[in-house]
Amino acid sequence: MIKQIVLAAALATVPVMAVAQNPQGAQGGAASGLATGAVGGAIVGGPVGAVVGGVGGTVVGAIIGDNTPRFRTYVVEQRRPSYAYAEPVVVGATLPRQGVTYYEVPREYGATEYRYTVVNDRAVLDPATGRIVQVIE
């Protein structure tokens, strides 16, 4: 009985930790949950991460996990010009319609529904709306 209460208490705190630490959708939420609460944390953290990521953070299906550093390397190797933007480069920022050049995301990075550009020397993803949905760090 005590084990069940302890497990329930632990699982109750995992969604908050997963949301606060990782706005990268289901996979990011599962990873955060797993790190903070073993298997139960991964089970709870995944769906929470998916909901939060899809609503206020990185859109589910964007470049995540092992693809992120590889994609960052790809962008650097492409030597795309950087657009100078006076505002903070953050998720949700809307880029101007003119002056920004966008490029296709190669299929191997798993986010072909997005395009990317380089803003203030940082790669960002956009679903063809002008609104940043992911900043590749």
C-alpha cells in the first residue's frame, strides 16, 4: 500500500517536471519523464510533452533528439546567409515576409513539412507561415 502511494505521488509530480524541462513534444516529454521518474515517468511525460509541445513550444514532428545536432551541423555546412533580425529569436516570433530566404529541410532530418532559415546566426524552423516553431540550438 505504501509503495502505491509513493508511486502515485511520484507520478503526480512528473508531468510538471516534464513540462518545465522539455517543450519538445512527446519524445522530449518522455525523455524528461524517464529521467525524472523511471518508466512511469516516461509513460506520463510523453503525452504531457506532446500536448505542451504542440500548443506552446516546439511543434510535434519538428527536428528533435539525435537529429538536432546533425541538422545544426548541416545548416552550418550549407553556409546560408543569416538574416539580421532586431527582435529576440524565439519560438512564436513572426519573421517579416520580405528579406528572409527559406530552404527545404532534407528528408533525413524528419521535418519535411517545415522549412528553415538562419536568423541572427541561428537556424530556425517555420511551417511556411513566417512564425518560428523551433530554434535549433
